[in-house]
Amino acid sequence: MSIKEETDALKRIPLFSKLDPAKLKLLAFMSQRLSYEPGQAIFAQGDAGDAAYIVLDGEAAVLIDTNAGPTEIARTGKHEIVGEIAILCEVPRTATVRAAGDNPLVCLKIEKDDFMALVNEFPSMGLEIMRELARRIVKTNAQLRNAMAAKTA
Amino acid sequence: MGGSGDIDRNIFRFVIRFSVKETALVCLLVAAAQAFYYVTLDLPKNIMNQGIQGHGIKFPKEILGWFSVDQIGYLLWLCLLFFLAVLVNGAVKQYINSLKGKLGERLLRRLRYSLVERILRFPIPHFRKVSSGELIPMVTSEVEQIGGFMGDAFVQPLMQAGMLLTIALFLFMQNPVMGFAAISLFPFQAYIVPMLQKRVKALGKERVRAVRKVSERIGETVGGIHEVRTNGTASWERADYTERFGTIFRIRFDIYQRKSLVKFINNFLSQCAPLLFYSIGGYLVIQGQLSLGALVAALSAHKDMTAPWKELLDYYQQAQDAQQKYEQVVEQFRPEQMLPEALHELPADPAPGLAGDIALAGLSVAEDAQTKLLESVSLTIPHGAKVALVGAAGGGREALAMTLARLYLPSSGTLRVGEQDLTRLPDAHLGASMGYVGPGAYHFSTSVRDNLAYGLRQRPVSASEKHNAARTRWLAEAARAGNLPLDIEDNWIDYSRAGVANAEQFDGIAARVLERVDLAEDVFLFGLRGRVDPRAKPAVAEAILAARAAFRERLAGPQADAALKGLIESFDPTRYNDNATLAENLLFGTPIDPAFEVDVLAEQPDFLAVLQKQGMADELIAMGRQVAETMVELFAGLPAGHEFFDRFSFIAADDLPTFQAIVARTAPDESGKLPAISDEDRARLIGLPLKLVNARHRLGLITPDFKGRVLQTRAAIHDAFGKGPAAGKIAFFDPESYNAAAAIQDNILFGRVAYGQAKAQAIVGKAMREVLDTLGLRERVFEVGLDFQVGVGGSRLTPAQRQKLALARALVKRPEILVLNDALAVLDSSTQVKTLDGALSAAGSATVVAALADAALAAKFDRVVVLADGRVAQDGRYGELIEQDGPLKELLAH
């Protein structure tokens, strides 16, 4: 896989979709492409968050520690991003992510510091990300409203 | 030994003190030379009058009573005599010159040595007042100028004055009036020149001071570069230099002008003298009171006279200059309270040791007249005790530790260990039995091993096998110049102090001590990254090859380790390695000749020739253009100096526009043909793809077809550089042989750790260690790690490694007293505890006194002494003191 395909993958992620392709290419070039064997952990709950991962191939399981041990709460697949919260604000990892499925998990690792440096350099990137986050809040608010409505009904 | 007591403030006293015999010899020679010189002056007159004109001589003339000659023969005889006189006079002069050269060089050597010897004895507080920026030019360049003069100091005036007197004598012998005429202008010159010179002397002093200040400022600029950059004060600094250079300019030009005035007056007066000869001499000849021959001889004698006279005046200027420079240098080397010279004398072996109680009575230490660091401290530390010194910084804990290590000398009171007065113990004895680690430990620019053994080098223990007669003469010459006549080539390391017999066993003890101070792992890693010369250590290279084979088993054998699958791409002569650079794939080896390093490889003509022949050059140029275009696209928007350039770009920020231009002017035409490309552009473009690592950079440029062509070229390169005149420039990857140009770990891996495999480095590192442990190779690698060069001041080590290595250096000599002065403060707290525990157990029965910045660590010691305001504030067992309301409790509360 070449940097072109990775740039395409980045473009499909809503958070980055509106960004200038040249910047995305730089982001892809700076990022590390990593491959994990099934079962291998990408990061663990409670770790310091230092990077976000974009799944290029394979599947990842998102697990949280409960009293009954780790419980899978979600699965992410191709062209999805995991750990993005950690590169935007300083919180420990809220979940553990492992390579799942039968094939190795291939993802692009974006270091927090590199990402921040890029945003610093190109403020338009920050603006796009702000818009995307705002859209998410709108979406979450709507979901919350619906949930409250369902509860009171 | 080699010392010279106090150093003379007057250069002439310094010279005469160390060259009485030589100077006396030169005086005699000068006197002898004058006789021959007189002959060379007198003979021309005889040749003129008797030889040519035949005045007062009857021919045939009898010579020396046994043969007779006619006039021509007589003329030739006189010429022969003249020739002999010139020859002897010249030979004597040459001998004197060589003598004075030797004298001067010896004196310079002595002076330099005494200066360095004095630096070694400077009181420690003095080092805060002087900078190395000041000291270095004094010992190196400033004395150099004085050195030339020292040989001349007595010889030059003697020789020139001798010649002058001889000439004057000759002139007076010819005719007293002529003699008087010749010297008539000298008194005037002798009066006016020193007058003009006086001001030059004062200016010279100013100049030295100004230049010294500049060198100090340069030292500050270098040392404070972070502050200058982060405060944006480059302009302020530059303005400061502007001012200083302006001052130097003014002084120098002033000196130049005055010196040239002196020169002008001298020349003018010298040129006026012949006027006197022509008028007075001519008058006398016309009057018949003087022969023409005498006048010609007098003229030529006077012409000879201007040279020594000029030399004498020059000498006078030089003497003034040298004395002043000498004084200014020597003044800097006479601080108060230098370590007594006697302490540097090499005492008899064995050292008496320091296995006694340390007793301080009324001990005070003053940094200078105003500041007291310690005030009447009285303490007894029994032998073997472990004592912590705590207290606020500046309260005396550091000063006490430094005084115990005799870095500070007490201003009053006594400091004894057992029966011995510590302040009088010779340095060599103290150093052999005391270990000291300060807060910013220094390391010498050599290997880890040599730094560890530094504390065992008090004296030569046995003569080197290479010692021979030439070496003995070499040292005898050193002694003549007052230098210490000990042979640096001898074996200086006293292994018995470390409890081992020889160098081989020392590595074992080094490993144990480094383990204790938590540095063994680091040194092991140095070893993995280190290189081994298979010719010097064939057994080690052989063992590493065995490790390579064992490692390959784990990768691919029947019992292959599943965890390692896909983590390493081995070097395979028949395959392209995606995790290595294109350059590595082409060379398929490690460069030995620096011209084959990846950064400059594209400029290497032989390499380019092979590429050309294989038809790859154009392809690489096209690839270079693509890489350059991509880099321009990716990085063009970033400001120059952005960290991304360093970390990610193939092209430095400053070069982006250059490459943009190169890409533009090398664009192929419609038919896809490349235009003519200059050699420089070609090298720059080819240089870019050479750094590509396919797996890492993922630019999609390295296609399977391209890989095939690389493999063909690889074979061609192997043919071109594998044998013949070009052999030995590249160490080729060969599965069966050791690669001397590559690190040990690269030799074991024989491949590259794959990019993009999570945690690959850690897993591979662990597997490699297991292989080394299984084969019992850990020690071998460790030994290579001991060869690691630490850099100037230990710059290639981290601060924590520097402190740990210093601690190991103090422990390895098994001291009887170990003094730690905030030695571990730079370590993080858990490592600090671990290292301190290791050090305390390694110290064994030695007395340990540790000044601690962190009072909580005092819990590990038998006894705690709290110091405040230079006095003992509290003294007792840790457990008891923390129960009491007192200084220790307060310290711990913070």
C-alpha cells in the first residue's frame, strides 16, 4: 500500500474529509503504518493517550474493563478512527483496543504531537476539525433528546 | 618533581635561572667569533691596499715562511684567508643560533609546563574566577610569542653588541674621527627610541587585556547560546562584539603607527650616516690622512654596522613586548592559596591508606576573606561509618564533603584521618584511597573502560615493553626542560587497587561495579551498537557469527519463534530488502570509505559509473525528480526551520527552492527524453531516492521491476568494488562473514527490523538478548561496550549515565573513604534509591560520607549530620533525630 491509498483512507474519515488533500498527504507521510497480529493490543485503558489510529485494514475490538472483566463494547473496521479523543484533549485512554478478527489489523498511527504541530501550522485544519466536532455534538444532543423523550414517554 | 617553586615575574630572571650554563657558553662563543669577524673586516683593506694596489709590499712575497708568491698569487692568498674567516665566522654564528634555538624551545616547554602544572594546583574556588577561555590562549598562543624571544633574551644582545663593538673598534683603528662619525648618531637614537616605545608598551598591555576579554566573551557566547537564542539577544551580543573589536582596532592601529614612526626615525638616521663618511672620509682621503682602501672598508664596515644596530633596536622592542606579555601571563598563574607543590610530588609506594577515623577539629573553610563556607566544625567519623550530610543548599553540606575530599583546604582547624594530617597527604596517596563523586561529574574523552580506570592511574606501575634507548633520551630531554620525566607510555593502571591482576580481569570487576550502580545494561547496549575489529578480536567476531546463526534458527529454523515472524527482513543477496534504504540495497553492504555514506554516495564517481553502465542513472534521476516534487508538495507550506523538516523531509527547508528549480530545469521534453543535466543536479537528484526505505516511506516508487534492476546493479557493484584497486571501500553483506563496519547488533540481526510491525524493536531486542545469553556472549558484548567513547566531558552519555559512571569510577578503586557530594541528585527518585543502595553495599567496609540534597535518603545511613550556616546543627542517628523537633524534621517537612 502506498501513501496515495493512505491519503484516500484519511479522506474517507469525516474528521479529515474536508481537509486540503496536500495536508492529508503530509499527515499520511508523517504517520507510521503499523500492523498488529490478532489479539495484540494497540493501547490499554488508562494509558496516556499519545496517538490516534486509523484502521486501513482488518478489525479492531474496543473493550472496557468492568467488574466482570473486559467487555467488548464496539468493533471498528476499515477507515474508522480510534483514539482520536486522546489527541485532542488530555485524557487517559477510556477503553482498550485490540486487533480482532482473523487477519492482521493494519492502521496508520498519527502521533499527537505531530498532529498538533500540523494544526498549529495550518489553522484551517483546526477549523475543519472544530466543525466536525460541533456536528458530533449536534448529533449527540439529538440522540440525547430522543433518548430523554423515549424515557419520559 | 619538575616543579620550579614560585614562578619568576621577570622574563630575564626566568631565562637566566634555567640557562646559566648555556648562556655562559654562548658568551664565550660570541667572544671567539668576534676575532674572526674582525679579520673579515680588516682583510678587505689589506686586499685593496696590498693585494690590488701593492702598497708597501715587495714581490715575490714569502708566505708563512715556506712558499713565495707574486702579486696575483698574494691577492688570491688574501682572498683565501678572507674566505676562511667568513667560513669560521659563519659556522660559529650558525652554532650559536642552533644553541639558542634549543635554549628557547626548552624554555618555552618549561614555561608551558609550569603554567599547566600550576593550573593543576589552583585552589578550587579560583576556578570560578577564571574561565578556560582565558587560560587556554595563555598557555597555547600567548607564550608561543614569548618563547621565540626567550632563546634570544641574552644571546641576541650579546651577539649584536659584540659585532657592533668589533666594527666600532675596527673603525677607530682606521681613524678615530671616522669611528666617532660612525657612532655619533647612536646616542640620539638610543635616547629617542625608548621614549616612543614607552607608549607602545602601555598600548600592548591594553591590547592583551582587550583580546583576553574577547576570548572570555566568546566562551560565554558558546556556553550561553541557549540563553542568547531564547532571549533573542543576538543583536545585543553582536553590538558587544562590535564595541570590543572597535577597541582592539583602535589599540592596534595606534601601536602600528607608533612602531612605524620608530622605524622611520631609525631608517632615516641610519641612512644619514654615509653622508658623514662621504664628507669627512672624503676630506681625509683628499688630505692624504686616510687611504682609499680604508675609506671603502670603513664604508662597508658601517654598512655592516646598520644591521646589528637595527637588530639591537628591534631586540629592545621585542624585549619590552615579551616582558610585558610574560608578566601578564604569569600574573594569572599566581592565585592565592595554591595547593602546595609538595602535595604533587610522587611519594613512596605503597600508600599508607585512609583506614582511620576521620577527625575534624575547629575546622573552618573560607572561600575568600568575606565568605565562610564552614565555621569551626568539629566531628569524629569512625572508620567504616556511613554518614549522611544534609541541610539546605549552601548551608555547608557541599563544602564539608568537598573539604573531606580536599577540594577545599581548611583556613583553620585540623582535618585528620587516623594519625595522618589529611591536608598534607600527597595527592597520589589521597587519590589512591579516596573516592569522590561531585554533582556534575566529568569524564575524559576516551572509552568507558579508561574512565573507570582513571582512579587507578596515580603512578606508572611498570615500564612499557616498548621502552627503549630513544625513549630514555626523550625523557632526559623532558627533564632538561623541567618537565616531569615519567613515561606516559608506561603502564599506569594499578590493577591491584581494583583487586585484580590484569586488564582482562578488570573487565569482570568493571561489570560487577557497573551492575551495582545500575549502568551495566546501558554499557551492554553500547556494546550492541559498538563495532568489533575482527582482526584484533577474531574470537569475538567468531562468536557474533555464531549468534547470527543461532538467531537465524529462531527466525526460520524448525523451532522458529512465532513471536518473531515478520519482524525482521534478513539480508538476502537475491532479494530486495524493503526495510533498508535503496543505497543499502544497491551497495548491499556497509560503507567503509566515507565517500560511500548515503549522504554523499551520489557524488561518488565510481558508483555513478556503475549506475550509468547498468542504465539506472536516468531512472534514479527520474525518481529523484518525483521525490523532490513530493517533498515540495508536502513541505512547501511549512516555514523554514520547522521541526518536520528535520524529522521527515528528505530535503532541508533551505534547499526546497533549489530542488524546485532543479525539478523545473530537468523536466523531460514531449518525447520523454531528459535534457542535459549538470553533474551537480544529477548528484542531488540521485541522492534523494538513495535514502528511500520502501516499507517506511511508502511513496510507491519502488516497483517490482525496479527491484529487479536494483538486484542486477547490486551484482555489478559487487564486481566493481569487490576486488581490485577499489576493494575495501565497502563491507559487503555476507551471511558467512563478519561485517567489521557494522554494529554488533546489525551483525547478529543480519537484516533490518521491519517497519510497521507493532513493538517490533522491543520483541527483537529481547530475542537477541536471549540468544546472546544462551551462547554466553553477554560478557563479550559488554567488553565492546566498555570501549564506547564517552565524548568530550562525557557528552555522549546522559547526565544520569555520567553520574553513575563517576560513582563506578570511585568504587572500582575500592576506596577506604567514599565521599558523595549531591552525586545522585540528577537521577529520578527510584533510580536514586537503587543506585545509592548499590553504592553503599559496594563500598563495603569503607567510610562513606554523603552530602544529600534529598534529606529523606539519609534514612539509609547510620548517622545524619545536619549542617546549617556552615555549622553542625544536629548530629545523631536518623531514627532518633526524626523524633525530635529540630532541623532534620524541618528539612523533611518541606
